[in-house]
Amino acid sequence: MSKKYSIPLSVYVHIPWCIHKCPYCDFNSHEFEGQDIKNNELIYTNALIKQLENSNINLQRPIHSIFFGGGTPSLFSPASFKKIITKINEKFGLEENCEITIEANPGTVDKQYFYGYKDVGINRMSLGIQSFNEKHLKKLERIHNQQEAIEAANLAVKLFDKVNIDLMFALPGQTQPELNDDIEMALAIGSSHISYYHLTIEPNTFFHKHPPKVPNQDDSAVLFDLVSSKLKNADFEHYETSAYAKKGSQCSHNLNYWNFGDYLGIGAGAHSKITSNDSIRRYACHKSPKYYISEVNKNNYINEEQLLTTNDRVFEFMMNSLRLNNGFDITSFEQKTNLSINEIYKELSIAKEKQLIIEINGRIKPTILGQNFLNELLQIFLRDQNHDVK
């Protein structure tokens, strides 16, 4: 395979609306606030199609994966996703066994929609459950209850080849037995992939303005160890910072991000990373859904564009690849950054000396220490901008 085809290309499609904005959420998501959901769906879907039609990205690479994220994509009907998938296929073509994921929230589940999503080619579902505990669901202001979460997850596992369950730990007042019950419930459902996120208080969120009392660092570490040991004992591989999967069930789309692959972002606020002619550029669409819709019709949907410098490439590659417990091949670094591994000889030496990484047979991996102190590891590769790539 020639070099220009060797970097996978994925598509991320952003659906920015939700029923209720959760107090911890800092994503580009917006409550409907009494708007006509169906009318919004039609207008926004047409805007997504228009962006795809107008996109000048033509790299002659079939699409490796598609991810419908949000917001709450499951508010939209299967017919809308069929239009988008069809247009992506017309524009680029799809790899055989292309992974197509939709994010869904149990509180918005229309069971017929689930069947419809499968019929239009979606083969992976990621369910935003966060907890099966009624008390914690209320504190997180989730719009579903425990029973709705269980029913949605059981239906998803029945219908889709791959199902991810999103859960959180270190929740306000969360105890070890409560966390244990959440894990046991997820395992009983039979999902092959579980994403377990530490609740963090992000700027510009309700929780940031009104902080809840969350477990301290030591207690959070105990909860993390519980998650890790329980899932590992259930034959889940902890393959990325927050991701656990049974063998063969890793998320191909996210792996492409973490392996510094390319992706095209469609929709309000969506980001792209595209490698072409040995340059790497990032793009971002207008963040406001209303403004994005108005500008996409003028073929003016890009809000930001950036050419990555040498140091950008180094840090961004490491920021992604070192999230993976299995690290990266030296060949992959050189291929995807268009830089020699010697470019980071000094940084690698420092990281090895601090026992944060190891190198085995041309593969560089974070040690357990490096995994636990990932931010400190990444700081080693954060260099001053003193030279650029042409």
C-alpha cells in the first residue's frame, strides 16, 4: 500500500442537540428549548449533506469508520442517518466492515429507532448511561432511570455487533459498593466494551459554578483500582486511559484518533485533521449550530485552520498515542508525522530515564508509572515553538 493511502480516514458527525444539558458536560451541546425537533433535524441534516457535497477533501481513501456523536444523536431518525451515510459513501466510499457508531442516551430511546439504526448500516452503539444507581442518576441530572438504562442496553446488545457502555466513577458521594454494583450491572448486560470516565469538573459547566462534593484523590484512586481490577478479572483489556474491551471489541474509530490517523469533522464545532502532501492541517467548523447552518450554505463552514509545526506534530502524536497502554511503533511515528524518530531522541531518553516509558522491539509503551502519571509524561514532549515544518 502506497504512503498516501496508509493513514486511515474517519468521519466524525456532530449532532449538537440534547433534551437536557447535564451539569458536568462541557461539549458543544444545546438544549432544544421548545424548538421543533423534527424541523431542526431536517434543516441540520441538509446542512451536513451540504458540507459533505462542498468538502474539497478528496484523498482517494475510503472511510475507515464513522462516528455520530453529540449532543444526543439518537434524537434523530434512522432516515436522517441513512442520508448522511449514503452521501459519505458516494463521496469517499467505505472500507469493507466500516465501523459506524451512534451515541445514544437511554432517556431518548425509541425502540423502533434502534431497529432502524441497524437497518441503515449502523453496527456499533455507544450508550451514555453513566450510572445504574438512581441516586447518582439524579445528581448527574440524567433524564433516564435505572430501568430505562437496563432496557436500552439489553436491546442494544441484542441488535448491534458492538456495544459500548459509558459509565463514570468518583461521583458525588459514591461508595465502593455502589460502584461495584454499577460494574456488575454492566457486566451482566453483556456489553463487550466499557468506557469508564473519572468525573472531572470542567470550566463553563454548572458543576464548575456549583461544585459538588466529590471523592478526594486518594479515594478516587481506590475507586479506579476497583474498576480496573473488576473489568480485568472479567477478561476486559484496559487498552486506553478510559477504555476497556473484550478481545476484538476495541473501538476502531477512537483507535484511529489515538494512533494519529486522519478524520473529517462534519457539523457544528466538528474538528478535522487531514494529512496531504506531507503537511498536516487541522480545521474546525463554526461552533454555533445556527451560524454553522447559515454559513454552510455559503460554503463558508470552516472557522479555523491550522498548519501543524514540527513541535505540534510531536506533542499531538504523543498526546494521543501514549493514551494507549500498548503505545506505538517507531515506524508509525515516522509515517504519520513525517519526522524521523531522532527528532525526539532527547525527550525519549528523558522519559526512559524517569521510567515513564519502555522500548521493546521498535515499540514505545508507557510503563505503569507512565500510565498513572500521563500528564507528567506528556510534559516532556511539550516543546517551545522554535522551528516549523514547511
